[in-house]
Amino acid sequence: MLRQRIVAGLLELLERPALTLLPRVLCIAFGVAPTAFAQVTQRALPQSEASEIQALMARVGPPSDLAVDEFKKAGMENVTQHTLTARERAKVQALLASLPALHRHVLGRKLHNLAFVDGIPGEGTGLTSANAKTGLYDITLRASILEESLSQFLTTKEHRVFTTEGSGITVEVKGTGTDAVTYVLLHESTHVVDQSCNITSEPPSRFVEGIWTEPHTLVPKLASSTAGTTYFHHGRPLGFSQAATVYDSLAQSPFVSLYSTASEQEDFAELVAWREVMQQHSGNLIIEMVDADGKILRRWEPLTFPGVQKRFADVDDLLASKGYCGTSS
């Protein structure tokens, strides 16, 4: 009965024009891990921020025709709308509230639609698509990530880099501090910030200089490195036994993940998302090379790599700015 009363109370609050939900109540009512929303569990939302989140929640709905068409072009013919439950909707609201102020402000001006869909294969996540006519963006996500652990999501994604070659060795990726959907929404909303504010596209960009010569072209030194020639950057899958060579190379690079090497936009989105996971959710990224008996052969923590730490300072400066890209906080 207590749980029902809490849920009823939250649903009543969802109807109010100026929402001031306490995310800690959400955690208690719905069993969501408190660390997933560390930034917003310490306080009630100010009136201006609550109104901002309410406006964003009004854009949560069916996928746009543009997004559905893009999925179908990629061969995903069975994509259908996922209707959020009350529990899922409350979780999405808390996720939006936990985004950096810059992201919320830009989404307030540039987000057309936030949708969750069924029918995307397990390795797929979703997409951020721009409408050239309106200048607005759709973010469309695989609904099952609402219940997926970050470690599961990352390990599945990372295995695209490798192929089984009989050694019994594998790679496990552990993401702590939050869940898959928090990380994914951080990543995708950073794409909207990037494209709206021309962060990576207008030189000189501190997030591009010395790393990228074109949106998909690395500087020669990085392009010839092992980390710069994996599946995520035009390479073929490698045997798991080569994992040590791959991640030792990554440790000498400015990239927080192998997926960062896909393009300058993915590089920026990964950098910002992981800095937020680290700073606001007290999370970490751990990569382990494991043998057939489960013994850890090697271990890497990309958030501590020197090249990554140096770039995190630029992310901090960006997110701390009060008037970046015509926004104000």
C-alpha cells in the first residue's frame, strides 16, 4: 500500500505544470540505483530548472518519421514505438534533470523529439538525427537500455572490435556509478550540443586540434597506431589475444575509448559523457583482459590515462561556461 501511495503521489506530480520531484523519492519508489542520479538526489529542483525539465518531458513521445526512415534504411524494419510506463517516464525525467546545465539549455532550444523504440538489435542503441529544414534534433533510443547495466552495454559494444580465435581470452568492460541509459543519453545529447554550437566543426577547436585533420581522419601518428586501426576506425576485428596491444596503444592516446576513434564527433561525445559519469556519478571505466578460467590478465582504467585527463580539463571549462552557444544558466 505504501508503494502504491508513493506511485500515486508521483503520478499526480507528473501532471503539475511546475514539476519539483525529488529524484531520491524516485529511487525509493521505483528501485532505481541512487548513484545513477547522484547530481540531483541532494536537492529539490529550483523552479526554473523544474520548468525546463517539464518542457523537455513534453517532447518525449513517438519516434519521428525521419528517425523511423533512418532505422529502416539501416535494415531495421521492425522498429516500433515503445510507450513508457509510469516508472520509465519518471526515470527519464530524472535522467533529464541530471544532465549538465549546458545540455539542458541546448536541448530546450534544439530538441524536437525524445523517443524510445522496440525492434532494435541488442548491439544497436539509437541515433541522433537532425532535420535540415527546422534545425531541430530527434534522439531515438533502444527502449531496453532503460533496464540495462552499463557494464553489459559496454561489453557488448566493445566485442565488435574482437573476434574469437580459440585462445579462451576475452575482454570485459565494467562501467560503474550509473546505468546504460544515463551514459547513452549523455552521449547522444552531447551530439546535439556539439552540432548546435559547432564545437568540433569550427576550427580552431581545442577538442580537435592535434587529433583530427578531418571529421573522420586522424592525424598520421594516431592513424597508424593500433588503437587508431580497430573496427571502430575502418579496421577489421582482431583476436582477443591482441587485446593487450590494443589497450596499451589506447593508453598512449588522447582517447577515452576505442569508440572515440570513429570520428571527431564521437570522440567529443565520449569525452563529455565519461567526464560526467566520473564527476557527477562517481563512476569509472575499467577494461579487463580475462583468460578462459576467469583470471584477469591485464587491467586498464581509461579515465586515468594522461592524455584523457588533460582533455577532461577542457570539458570542465566548457561545462562551467555560463553563456556558451548563446545559452545562460
